[in-house]
Amino acid sequence: MERINTQYLEEIRCKIVPKPERNTKTIIGGGENYGKRPLFVGHGTGLRRYSCGNCNLVLTDNVGENIRLVNIVLKCPECQSYNQLPA
Ligand SMILES: [Zn+2]
């Protein structure tokens, strides 16, 4: 997949957390056979990239610096770890 804008401010490694209790967090994951690609890609300015705290796979890309991803846990499609985004 080609991306036009490859500029980003910083790469942030997420913190690995245990599987969240039911109905406490929104879990975003790719499911089986999703492959090694970001779970979502934003269109912000002042871009951040969040990577898996375990295997370093990029989980989200092009996230605007003012975007707050609260109460969201990203399940890594590669290693199945639960990644907490920094608040
Ligand atoms: Zn991972």
C-alpha cells in the first residue's frame, strides 16, 4: 500500500496491558488473517504513529497530534497483545 504522506512527528510505543474487562474499553483488532498492517490510518496534521509495545508493528498511522484516543485498546494483529494508547 502506497502512502503519499510519510512524514510523521514521532513514533510512540504503546503499553501492553491485560485483556480489558468486558464493556470497559473499546477493543480494535483485525481478526485472524488481517496481516501486518495498521488497524487504522488517520489524516491528521502533526502526525503520530503508534506501534505495538511487544512486537513493534505499526498499529495506527497518521494520527493527528491533537487526536485523543481514549478508552481504546488496540489488539495487535501480529502478536495478539493488547496495547494501551498513552492518554
Ligand atoms: Zn504486536
